Amino acid sequence: MAISLPTQDDYNTTINVVPLVDIMLVLLIIFIITLPVMTHAVIIDLPRPEPTEVPPEVPVAISIDVQFDGSIQWNGSPVTPADMRSYIAAEAQKDPQPEVHISVDRRAKYDSAAFVLFELERGGLKKIGFVTGAGGNL
């Protein structure tokens, strides 16, 4: 008694595209039906800005650099701690307060950066951020 096993030639190795075509036709019908609903627009009357309204003035950010030797620069100019306190007091009175960008040299001592942060907090400035990047800071 002989058993007949299927050979490699008996298998159908092509993709059956009939289910794919059926799904595509169903999706096409769904899109055709729902397209008019999706293109329906709701018109909303939004208020127009008056030309007399002036946008609020954005204050210029303050740049504080702490050097490796502990010296401090305010917007690129060297300052003493007493001068820095007076600058901080003047800037804290402004409304809105300007942002303060602190850049610390990577070789600077922690005490120098902590001193600047302490003075900014004590002076009342709220918007403080650290600047990092390829310039060798932090």
C-alpha cells in the first residue's frame, strides 16, 4: 500500500488578493459615505483685535556669567557683589520681571554659583535659569 504525499509543486505559493480587494472596496464605500460629513464646516465669529491694543513689552533677559576664578559678569560687564545686589534690586522692581540666565564656568567653585543664586533669590527675582552648551559651561 502506497501513501501519496503532496510534493512542493502541489502548493499554491501566491498571495490570495481577494480578501484584500474586499477590504479595500468596503473602506472606499465608507470613505465615500463619510466624506460629506467630514467636510461640513462650522462658522464661528471670533472677535477681532483692535489696532489700538499694544502687545506687552517683553523684557530683555539678564545674562550672569560666573567665571572660573569666582568673578561675576552682569551682561558681559564685570561687577562686584555690592553692584550686583543693586542691579538685582532694580530689576526686581520691574513688572514683568526679566529672566535671568546664569552661565557657570565648569572650573568655577560651587560657592561662587551658590552665592549668585542666593543673591538672586534674596533680591526677589523669580525667573532664573541655567545656560548650558558647547561653550564649556557647567
